[in-house]
Amino acid sequence: MSHLTILPTVLRDLDLMVSALNALHLRPHRDGAVTGFAGEQQPVDVHIQLENGQSLGWRQQPDGSLALVADLQKLAQCTALPGLLAEITRTYATHLALREAARSFSGASVDVVC
């Protein structure tokens, strides 16, 4: 029997998560729930549906982090899951780095010396 699992992550920004999921063409949906065995549901702030019909979701925690919500026992049958989660995390990190770089340079003055 499987059940929904909530795993903490180091990811914190829900908008960046949506941006990363969109960049990977995973069609994220805001709000909703992830459903597990016997109709067990956990509310999430964003979720995606995988090709095998399973769902992954993320929920903002009180400390600001995003927790992954999924039926990991069913998803364990998906051999591509670790790679998918790694790709989501890498894409999120790339979007975060680009956002921080843009913030750093938006207020910087540039002196041109000839």
C-alpha cells in the first residue's frame, strides 16, 4: 500500500519553480492537490502530471521552503524520476542565478574609459 510523502527541499521560490517547470515543458498548474492511494489527498501550491498519470506537487512550508508532495512508492516504478527531479532542480537553480545576476546588474553603473 502506498501513501503520499512530503519531502523537504532547499527550494524556496514558488514563482521560480513554476518558471523552471514551464521551461521544461511540464505544464505546471497552480493550487490543487496530489492524490495518492485510496483517494488520499494533500493540497499543493503547484503540481504537474507525469506521462504515467502520476503527479508531483510542491507546497510552501511555514519556513518558506518548498516541500515535494508525491506518492513515492508508485513513482519508484518510474526509473526516470531521479533524473527528472535533478533536471527540475538544475533548471530552478539556473533561473535563480539569472534572476540574481539581473538584480545585481540592474542598479550597477558602468564607466566607459577610452
